[in-house]
Amino acid sequence: MRKDSKSNYFDGLLSDSESLAVLNRRSEEMAKEQKLHDDSQIKEDFIHFRLGQKDEYGIPYRIVEEVISVSKITKVPCTPSFIAGVVNRRGEMLSVLDLYHLLGIEKTLDKPNNFDVVVIRSSSSLVGIRVDDLIGNDEFEPNSLTEPLESDRQDNSKFVLGIHQGKITMLDFEKLLESSILQVNKKID
């Protein structure tokens, strides 16, 4: 086939509205298949920690600023139970959340002399969370997380991304930090 005849052939295809519609559908299907393939391959790093004797949790690294070791959390009078207190972070006061109260976890461990605080930064807040045991880091595929099981504890599944490997609850701290639950002195609807 000569160059001129190829050009005329493709020009004819594109001018035919039915052929153009078929090509557009095919390209859209191929793009969807590629997106599904790409999304299933995305892995995200997370920090892995334990609360209580056996409950394991994870937080995506994209919102973890750092982990600091502290020996004391200073209680703040007249604050809700989900506020563990504040710590001095390089001359700045950092509020520390108590996930036991927010997630309905039963406290079973004695407080150690030193413990870790994971510093979380979202678009709206900078807070710390006290963890009982820092396990390490790992990666997960967001699309492969399973739904959390129903619990007799308070329902905070809206703050859970899903379950990784059947045992690690991946927390959605961005939703938690934007929640009205954390609004102090504000009426909750």
C-alpha cells in the first residue's frame, strides 16, 4: 500500500461516524483496563504499631511527620477523655490524642516510663498519638484492604481505611482529624 492510499484509508475511517464511535469506545475500555491495572499495583508505606496487648494499627506515612520518644504527657484540665494531654516538641506544645477512647480500645497495659508519640500532620492539624509499641513499617495496597468487621465497641469504622493482612487496622487519620468528634467546646449534631 502506498503512502497516499494509507492516508486515504485512515481519513475514510475517521470520517465515518460509526467507525469513530467504535474506536472511541475501544479506547475508553482500554483506558479503564489500564487504570484498574495501575490502581491494583499502587503500594503505600505505613507505620505499624500496637495499642493494648494485641490490637495492631497502621497509619500511611504520607501523613506521619515523625516519631518522638517522651517520658511524660502533661494532662490538661477540663479536656475531653480523648485528649491524653500535651508534650513539649522542640519548644512547641503538641496535643496528644488517646486512641483508646476514640477507638473504644480497652486499656490493659501499665504506662511505661518512656513511650512513643507518632506525630501526624494533615491539611488542618498537627497532633500526636500515643502508641504502646512501635512495631515498624511495611507497605499495603489500598485497593486490597478488607472491610472492618462489626464490633461491639463504639462504631468508628468511618475512621478505618480497611484491614491489612487480616490483622492490621489501617486508620484514616485525615477523616478523624476533620471530624466533629475532635471539636472541643462545639455542639456535635
